Amino acid sequence: MAKKGGIAGIWSDDDKILEAAAKMRDAGYKKFDAITPFPVHGMEEAVGIKRSMIPWVTFVMGITGCAAGLGLQYWTSAVSWALNVGGKPFFSLPAFIPVTFETTVLFAALSSVIAMFALNGLPKVNPPILHPDLTSHKFALWVPETEAGYDADKIEKLLKELGAEEIKRVSEY
Amino acid sequence: MIMDRKPLVLGNKTYKDISDDICGPVEQPPGKEWFLMFFSAKALLLFYLISIGTVIATGMGLMGTTNPVNWGTDIVTFVFWIGIGHAGTLISAVLFLFRQKWRTSVARSAEAMTVFAVMTAGIFPLIHTGRPWLDFWLLPYPNQRGPLWVNFRSPLLWDVFAVSTYATVSIVFWYVGLVPDFATIRDRATGKIRKTIYGILSLGWRGHTRHWSHYEMVYMILAALATPLVLSVHTIVSFDFAVSNLPGWHTTIFPPYFVAGAIFSGFGMVITLLTLVRIGFPVFKDYITIDHMEVMNKIIMTTGMLVGYAYASEFFIAWYSGVPYEQYAFINRATGPYWWSYWIMVSCNVIIPQVFWFKAARRSIPIMFVVSIFVNIGMWFERFVITVTSLHRDFLPSSWGMYEWSIFDAAILFGSFGMFFTLFLLYLKGFPAISIAEVKPVLYVGKKKGGHHG
């Protein structure tokens, strides 16, 4: 997210913010987000977020790791310098399975984590923070200026109706 | 009948209390106990570094390996530490996939134990090579000798890949879990230094639901990848032995037997560490409850009996195979010159954990602490029995010999605990030792929500 302003309502009960988020979604807001100290069960549906596409990254990179591991072993053992070790075939597939498995897992795991940080736009240097308690025991609904038909006063009213205990308007977030 | 679930977090806590409790040790100066333990561990670490330095500078001749016992303390202790790591991944990944919510409060420390145990383990094969400055030869890198490649048909090379992948994935898994908690500490920080350090560590995490969505997905994927990975690691470690033709090593039961033993020893170490954590940081007693300890003691007893079954099965198969060398290897284990190591192993691993049949023993901190120490000792001896007793008498009596344990074997074995405990104590001081973001969602398990917050 680029540094743009917006408005946030803050709650201290995760059940209440869950209801509020679902009502915001039903009221037609698309770009709003919840900020919570821990993953609140059901919040993804309430905010209207689609299932993460990271498993595809895992799958593709797992296949890549598998091919890379097996390919490395094939090329070094049978092509680059084919050495006869104990009369075994140059391409000893059963003996190559353990390393192939390890490279599959390594590629899949590291790429998934990198994909997660990339999709989340992290790492971010010193990002502005709405409220220090939002990583501890408070919960917020955040509507950015980029939301279609953004009207701060209207949103503030709605957030208050939904039970927000505190409203914050910021110009940079 | 619906059974009431026991609460996972004791006391009438709010979300804020959890943040306060868990961040406390990070934010306040540590107590006397911590300093005492830290300086003891650090002294042992310095002793360890001097011992390693002496062995590397002088040569492997200082260690007790002989011909025919070419694998000694280095390999025994390597397998010992790698095994310990397994319980951490089991708790953090396997129990996560099984939706075992009790894991949340012990997972962080168990994973830390995994990371430090694997780091401690990794040093041993590097010393064992004898010329550690050439250890990069273990990797398949393009070189000017042909290029001459590593032998991918060797289990020892599989081990290089297995252990380094395991170390990498464990560290990443641990770090991903830590990111939201680092953000909590960052936002609570009052001083500039702490805010900067934890700000960097948190990578700018702010807890958006869109981020949590990817985060939870990746956490599950890592758990799903770490589960077969942890099983593969000790399987491949067991291949180091099982793929050879030596009587006593060449058995198909080794992979499951090693994995069960690894989980067993790892839970032993988790109990040892967590009893100490509960003493050092009394506030954690509400999170790491006696119920948690009891569950782990049940796992210790179960896996202890699994390894007991493996010991018995090895004897049966040796007899049933009709191979005289195989039969002799096992008779020699139990009654030969190293009989004492075999019976230490059986007593510590099979007999002593049986006290956990009694509920009072499972829930007694002093008893479980003592049992966990015996489990650690027993599992070190298991690897000693496998490695040394098999090697010292193989086929030809003319090539039999004994292992010549030296003072440097003892120094390196005991010194490695200095490295492990130094790292663990630094972790307890610097990192949130319980996952803040994972404990909060299970706060109301077994309790009624409401009344005390809002």
C-alpha cells in the first residue's frame, strides 16, 4: 500500500469487530481491511478476502525443486563426470530420491515464505502505525482513501454506528 | 457425553494480560537465576570452544576413535542432538496439522530447541571430518578438479542435504511464527533502541487481515512441509548406518526406530527445558500448565515403549535371520564388553519412563524432571550402543578392537551443552518465549467468554 490516508475505527472486542466487518462488507465496501493482533477466526469471510494463492507458488516451486534436485544429480553423476561407484548405474534413481525430496521441500518452503512476504508488501521500513495496541489487544477496521466513493464523514458515522470506540483519521498510512 | 475441555490458559486473563505476561521477560532485566544459568552455560561454551580448537589444531588423534571403531563421540553426539530437534518440529508442525490446540503455548520454545539442537548437532560431523577447513567439499560446487562431484549415492551426502534443509526450514518456520510477536514488542517498546531492533525483526508487520490470510496459509504449508521433512531427516540419519553391511546396523527397522527414538529424546529435552522455564519465569506457569506437561509425559512413555519394542524386535530378527554374525552382534551388545552401555540404555529408555503410568508421577514436576534427564542420558547411550558396539566386533575376530574414550571426547560432549544452553537462555531473554498471537485465539478454550473484558 502506498502512503495514503484513510480512516479507522477501533474496537476492543473481537466478536463485535467481526460483526462490524461483515456489515461493512454488506454495505458495499471493497478495499477496507481489519487490523488485528492475531488472526481472528472468520475475519477473512467478514472482510471478503479470497483464499490465498500461495499454495500455487508452493506447488510450482516444489515441482521446480524436485526437477532441480534430480537434474543436478543426473547431470553430475551421469553427464558431467560419470564415475563408476561400486558398479552402480550412473543414473541410480533410488539412491537419488532422498536428495530430490529434500530439494523439493527446500524450494517449496522458502518460495512460499518469500511469496507471503512479497504479497504482503513486506519487509517495510518503519511503517506508520495507527495505534500501538493493535498488535496487542485492540482491533481496527481501516478504510483507505482509495475506496470507491470515499467520504470520511459518512464512514466515520458508519463506524460509530457499528460500535467503534475510537475513530482515527490519518493522512499517511 | 460431551467432555469439558480443560482451559489451555489458566487465570482470568485478558488479551492485554497475555501481551504483558509474555513480553515481560523481554522488557524487564533478567533475574539472578537467569544470570547464574547464563554465566554457567557461557563458561561451558568457552570450554567447548577451547576443546574444539584444540582438537582441530592438533588433529582427530585426540579423540577416542580407533580402528575398527572409526565412528565415535562425534557421530554419537551428532545423532543425539539431531534427534532432540525432532520433538520441536513434531510439536510445531505435526500437532498443528492435527489441530492440537495445546501445542500453542509450548510450540515456540520447542521450536527454539529444535533450531539450537540442530545447530549444535551440525558442528559434530564437521569436526569428525578431521579437516574442517575442507568441509565445503561436502557440497556439489563447480571446481577445478574436473569438476569432480560429490557421490550422490552415499547416505552421508544425503545427510548433508537432509540436515541443512531441516535447519533452514526450521529456522524459517520459527521466524515466520515470531514476526507478529516481534511487532507486538515493537509497538509496546518505550525506548528507541528496542523499537528499532524489534522493528527490524518484525519486518514492518501490522496485522492486516489480508496479511494474516497469506500468513496463515503459509504457516499451514510450512507445517505440511515440515512434517514429512522431520520424518525424512532421522530416516536419512538412520540410513548412514542401515545402508552399510555391518551386523547391528544393516536392519530395515532403523528408520522408524530412529524417528521414534528422536521424538522420545526430544520430548525428554522439552520437559527438561520447560520445567526450568517454569522455575525461571513463574508467570509462564499459567500458559505452560501441568496439563501440558502431562500430555508430553504421555508421549514420552509411548515413544519409550516404541523404542523398547524396536530393541526387542532387533533381537528377534537377529535370531530369526539365522545369520551368525548378526546374532553375535546382539548377544555381544547385551553381554559383551559394552554390556553396561546397553543396560543403561534399556533402563533409562524403557524401564524408567514406566513411572508415567501413574497420574501423580505424570503431574509431578520433580519426577518428570528426573525422568527427562534419564531419557536424555539413555538416548545418548542408545546411539553409543548402536555406533560403538556394532563397530568394535564385526566379522573377523582378528580385526576386533575397543573404543578408546579420551578426555577430549568428554570435553566435546559436555561442552556442546554449553553451546545449546547459552543459545536457549539468550532466546528466553530476547524473544517472546510463548507465541503471543497463537495463544490469544485459544484463550477461551475451556472457559466462558465475557464479563472480564471490554
